[in-house]
Amino acid sequence: MSYQGPREECGVFGVWAPGADVARVTFFSLYALQHRGQESAGIATTDGNRVFLHRGLGLVTQAFKEDSLKPLAGPMAIGHTRYSTMGSPSLRNAQPFVLQTLMGPLGVAHNGNLTNASHLRQIVLQRGAGLSTSSDTELILQMLASPGQVLGNAATWHERIRALIDVAEGAYSIVVMTRDGIYAARDQHGFRPLCIGELSYGDGRTGLVVASESCALETIGARYVREIEPGEIIRIGEDGLKSWRSEQSPIKPAMCIFEYVYFARPDSLLEAQSVHLIRQRFGEQLAREAPIDADVVVGAPDSALPAAIGYARVSGLQYTEGLTKNRYIGRTFIQPDESLRRDTVRLKYNPLRANLEGKRVVLVDDSIVRGSTAGPLVRLIRDVGAKEVHVRVSSPPVKHPCFMGVDLGTHDQIIGAQKSVSEICEHIGADSLAYLSHEGMINAVRRDLDQGAGHCSACFSGQYPLEVSAHALKASFEDISGQ
């Protein structure tokens, strides 16, 4: 099927809860993180000696059945749900990756992209280690299993992870399963989110979990504790929660601002802020910056709905439901025939004629990346009799590719890099088009944060928080082609 919007690599989860059915806990957590990856899912558990693993293609509910959960024994588990940024889904590249080492079982699940993976891979291969995939997650696994010249003389697991953070460049939130507990860490910029929760289960017992988003904690009845800080390593195990923080000079945080715009579920917390509230702020500011005389405001489901509510609130226009989303179109392996494939938006959305016919409509969308969805949505609304369609976008124009694990496409595929706003407006067939300013977006996110807050908005601004050579940028896409 055609391009369906920006895609992020994955969601990760880890749990330490002796006596609990950790595989089932992980399954439902991955179910809550399904929006972060829909190509494959996997769970690995250990009893401290043996590793138990199941991975499958498709959605979490397609990858797992009751029979596949039963063998996954032990007091701890890690899980992963995956998108590949390039290439086709394959079971070989599904995560977690696991190994047996001299220090016991080792499993890794990863969200992000190493921008210097090509360089690190050459070092690992030169020392004689084998790599069976092009995934930088397997590369992380091999470096942790046998530090060698890459990670130096690091002995304990947390020392190895610390050494990894020192040499690995790019974006990575990782969960690492070992004999003595679950480790979790974020890169020093904190590009990808990762949080800690406390789980209560039976007879007053408690466990600890880590997850890409707090929405997973709510699903399993865990209490949100806090975010893992950029550059921080934590371990959950028999001695509870233990933390190691970087002794290096602090690096300004640069969490991906697209998490607020699109990726994160609206019921999640990022930086202890409600994603839903921030998206409403985007819409409110957009209404101040780009008002229009119209009758109704509708949002493109689902991530743009809070922004549409905010836009309507400030503009004084009526908010209404204008598009119904078929939430199950992606849950089938049956592909549409050629005639249906030409307009996949019609498979995914149905317009509500009664709310749109004869109206001047403001359509609020969260972003326009390649322009392949906005145009068909405008046509859908016109086809049911809307008099005018004015598109308002609750983020700035996307103009630059991402090298931190988000598939926005290449420079020549991004419509904002190729066309002006007026040209995009003509391309999508809208009566008018306006975007939220970069300053407006940043202010909406940081209004209640301290002065040390920082975010990566390179896809909008072109200002990357990492200096990466052109060769490495090219390699970063080649390296993840099989993820």
C-alpha cells in the first residue's frame, strides 16, 4: 500500500516481577505501544539461565497466541514492536535479539538509529564477530556481549552499557535483559522517550517496568514513576531500582519534537507533560497565527484531533467530527487490488456528509510530509459538498530528512523541501493552507518546562543536534535497510 505517514522504528518494554506472568504483562504493554510499530513483535524472557523467545510478523495480536505465551517463563521479560525505516519486514530482523554469553543470557530491544553504525560494524567484523542482519540492534547486542576494542575493558553490564553510550552516536532507547535484571538506557541527547513504572500484582507484591510511553503503564495498571534521563542507565531487579548517571559534561537534551506532533499516544506523558494538552496548545496557537472565516473545524484522525479542538476553541468556530477512520484497514494481510490501491485514503477514511455538506471547512492536520494524504483528504471533503476547504497544519513545514530513526523520506520525497506553501496548497487542492510557526510549536511544548529543556526539530529547521558526515548519513539509511 502507499505511504501512510511518517513512521518511527519501534516501542520497547521491560519488566521485573517475580511470580507474575511477565510474558502476558509484556504482551498487553506492547499492545498499548502498537502505534509505534506494526510490522513485527517479540518477547524474550529468562529464568537467569535459559532464554525463552517468541517473535512474529504483523500486529501484536497476530504475532502472539496463547500457545506462544505459555513457554515464556521467568521473572523478567523484554518486548519490542517494530517499524522498519527502510526495507521489507522480516522475521530475521524482528526483535528482541538474544544471545548466551559467559555472563549469562543477554537480550536487547532498541528504539532508534545509530548514525555511526557503519563505523562500529566494521570494528566488530574486523575482530572476528559475525553479524547475521543489517540491524544496528544486533550490533548493540554483539558489542555488549563481547566488548573487545569497541567498549574497552568494561566488566559489569552497566559499565558495558556506559561504554556503549560513550561510543554510539545517534538515537537509542534500549532495554537489556541479563541474569541479574533488566537494564534500560537512553542516549545522551534523549532523542527517544523511555519511562519507569511500578507494577502492583497479587498479595501486595510489586514489580518494576520500563516502557517507551506511559500509556503502556496505564494498560497494565502500573504507576508512572518518572522518565529515564538522557544518558542515564537504570537497572530493575532484586535490589529494586538502581541508577547510574553520566559523569561527562551534560549534553543539552534533544528529544524528538515529532513525538509531541504525531508519534506518541495522546494519553501518554512526555517530560511529565500531557501529549493531548500540548497538541491542543498547537491548535490554539495555530488559530492565533492563521485565522480564517469558516463554519466548522474538523481534525484528521487521530493525532490531529486535539489540535482541531484547540483551533476551534480559540477561533470560536464550531468543532465537529468530519472524518471517520476505519481503524482495522491495516490489520489484514489481504492487499487491495490496483483500482483500490490508487486511492488508499478512501479505504482508511469516510467523510460525514451531514457535517460537511454546504460548509466552509477548516481541516486541521498534524503534519504534511510527502503530500500523499492531504490531497485525497481535501478531495474527500469536497466530494460530499463542502463549499471551501482550508487546511491548517499544527506543525511547521517538514523540509529535512531525519537520521535518528524516523522515516520521513529523503530530501527529494519531502514536499516541503521541494515546494513553497502556495505550491503545496495548489498541489493538495485546498482553498488556503497555513502552518504553525516553528517558534509557536517550540513555545507550546516548552511553556511549562525548565530552562534546560531541549528538543530536536531538525526535520523542520535543518539544525541537527549531531554533526554527522554525508557518508555517515548515507550509511545510516543503508545500515537500517533490513530493520
